Amino acid sequence: MGALDAGCFEDGLQNRIGLEEEVEDMATAEAAKVVGGSEMDSESDAESTRSIEDAVRVLLQGLGEDHEREGLRRTPHRVAKAFRDGTRGYKEKVKDIVEGALFPEAGFETGIDHADGASGLVVVRDINLFSHCESCLLPFSIKCHIGYVPSRGRIVGLSKLSRVADVFAKRLQDPQRLANEICVALHDSVKPAGVSVALQCWHIQFPEERKCNFNTNSPISDLQGWVKVLVSSSSGIFKEEKSSFLDDFFSLLRLRGVVIEKGDTTRSHVSHWCPSRSLEIHLSNGHCLQISENDKASSKTTAPQTSMVAAVASILCCIGEDPSRKELLGTPSRYVQWLLNFKSSNSDFQLKDHSVCNMSSYGVTLTNGNVTSTNGIQLALNLPFCSQCEHHLLPFHGVVHIGYMSKQEGIDVERSALLTMVHFFACKLQVQERLTRQIAEAAYSIFSNGVMVVVEAYHNCMISRGIEKVGSNTATIAVLGQFSSDPKTKSLFFQAIAKNVDSGT
Ligand SMILES: [Zn+2]
Ligand SMILES: [Zn+2]
């Protein structure tokens, strides 16, 4: 996508949406194949999909959005599909998967138990899974490693191990319970001498309240990174003191860079792995710029929030969960609080209203700030942000790089002012292309010689739908003024970003 050509931008957006629908429909077809089921099932499925869609409309209204607007019209449908697909494990039975996939190991048909022999450990590593956090309903990604020791010559098809793991991942989970459930299910269905399951899990960070603190010097990695935990669960021979199977399993994982120590993964280490559990959530709408009066007002008007919480509870029922289950009690309000970070402050927000004078209300100061300069290009690199994809109501987060040139020598802004501007545009339902363009245009209203913006982000919606692996990243770019007319200026900015990445800052 070149510069800020509106037509080109819209085309790109259309193509992207078209592609997404296609991939989504493929994913649903896959899910349908897995679930199978009768016409009765599909009728009640359609019914619960409609209920989830209604609930999502309530959520969008609660966020001050018009759910009929372009970009949001299909969101209830997408969110409902994502929830249903992401929780299809409630309908799947391990027995159906494992049955017929057990076969005798060649040479051991006689039924001799060789579990305590010198060999027998079977390990499948790096199974990519995705689950939903039961504390906040956001997706988290998993690398799953399974080891088992066959008993009585009974072997299970290796692909079935990941299928069984996926049954439990496709439910609302927390890492340790997921590991336990996979372990128990394999032990009960395959009846081996023992099973060991190790999971590496990644959960998105929440945008922190202190984003409103403009002078924060917190390391970027605080916001950029993921919450990671490592858990394991073992049964049978893996739990025996004198057995070396667990050591062997962990040694084989270490070859893949996964380091687990025995007794390292007790429950207490991960009891609050979900950031929503430790975050003291304010009833603010996430807009640092709408100071006190609005926030006070919004914390009083709890009615929309009550209906939003009820809507989320109804989604839990629709996917086959029990909202009164102990672990789920606070989940609807946590999910609503998460969404409220992205409440629309003004649905008629126009960029042209935020010209130079309004920029000064962002706290822009015309002093020499802590922004670096190279060859006349001012740089503000690695500004962290977290936004919410309006197509899937899922977060995307990453960093914004801004390069700009002002007409007057020596005119500059504080890095924190740019950070505030980034947060302003990020704290709403967004698409990355629009976020990039809005930041560029707002900056261009002050730095009229040229502005270039690069946004690098991880999208939970891509990750949760299995399109991309953990760690893949989406980049967008917007170019204005001298950056678009002079390729050399543009390439200087790219070099500065690359240098920044190299130096690891
Ligand atoms: Zn969570
Ligand atoms: Zn999305």
C-alpha cells in the first residue's frame, strides 16, 4: 500500500476483508467436519450463533459504536464464529478420536509390558494450539509437548495426540488445567504406562493504566511482550521417583530450547497468569484525553455495563459453559472492562478537527524533547500501543515508529506527547491501516514538511484463527510530504528503524 492514497487504501482494505472471510469460512468448514453432527445439532448451533451475535451487538452499543457502520456490520457474525469455533471442544469426545487409532507396536503384539525397559518413550513436540483464557476470554497461544510410554504394545497414532490436546484447548482454559486435562484424557483413553504434557503459553499483555502517565519511562517490552508461562502435568511412570522417563522427556524438550526443571511448575507459579486478574481495573473509557468530568460520568452510568456483562454471560451459556462455575464468576465483567479500554469517545471524530491548536491540547510542547534526530529527520521509535481490531473484537498490539520533519528548525515535541497521540488513536475499535493513517495525518498537521509512520503489530485475531504462527507480525506504513516525494528520505527512516532494531533498544 503506497502512501495515503485513499482509493488504494480502500482497495487494500477490501481485499484484506475478502481474504479474511474466505479463510474464516474455510475454518468453519473445517470445524463443521470435526464436529460433524445431525441436523438437530446444526439447528441449535444456528440458534446459539444468533444469540451470540445479539450479545455482541449489545457489547458494541455499550462501546458507543453503531454496529451497522461499515467495518462493524459483520463483526457480530465474526465474533460469534470465533467463539463457537474456539470452544468446539465442549462437543468433542476423546474416545471418538482415539478409538480405532490404537494399534499394536510391531514385535510386541504378545502383550508384554516393556514400559520399564530401556526404550519406549515417544515424544511429540511443538504442537501449536490456541485456547481462550477463562479469566478474560481473550485467546492465548500454546506450544504443546507430549511424551508417553506405551504399555502392552499399545501405540496411538501420533496425529491423535495433537487432536486430543486440541479438544481441551478448544474450551475456556487456564494453562495448568489444560495440561492436566490433556494428560488425564490420554492416560485414560490410551492406557499407557504414563503420560507427560508440557505447555508453553503466551497471553497478551493488557494496556496498563499508567499509559496515561506521559512521563513513564517503562521499558517497551512491558507493553510489547506477552505473558509467558510454562506448565507440565504427568501421570503413571513419569511420576515415579526412580524412573528416568521424566528426565528424558525434559532433556528432549531442552533440545528445542524448552527448559523445565522437575518440580518447577507448581500451581502457585501460574495462579494469576492472566493480566486481568492482577490489574486493578478502573471504570474509565481508556481515553486519557477525556479527563475527569467524562470519566466521573461514565463510572456512574453503570446501566450499559450491566447489560454488557449480562451479554457476555449469555455468550458463556451459548458456548456450553456454566457462567456460575467458580473460575468464570468474574469473567464477564473482566471481558467488559477489557473492551471498555476501547470505548469510542466520539463516534463522529474527525481528523480535521484536530489541527495544530487541538494538538496543543494533547500536551505538545514546542521544546527540544527527548526525540532523536538523524539528517534532519526527527525520530520517535518504538512507541508502544495496544488497540482492538474492530472486525474481531480482539487486540492487536505492537509499536509505532514516527519520522517527521518540521518547517522550522529546532521545533520538536516531547516523545510523551507523541505517545499520547498514539494512545488516542489506538484506544478505540480500529484496523491497523486506519490507525497508521490517522497517526500520520495528525502528526502531519504539525510537521508539514513530512511525516512517515510505520506500525508493527501482532494480531490476536490472526493468531487465534490459526492463520499465522506465534511471532508473525503485520506492518503498515503511511507516508506524507517529503517522505513520499523523496525516496532517499524514506530510506533513511527505514535505516533508522533497522538500526534501532539491531541495537536491541
Ligand atoms: Zn486472560
Ligand atoms: Zn481482526
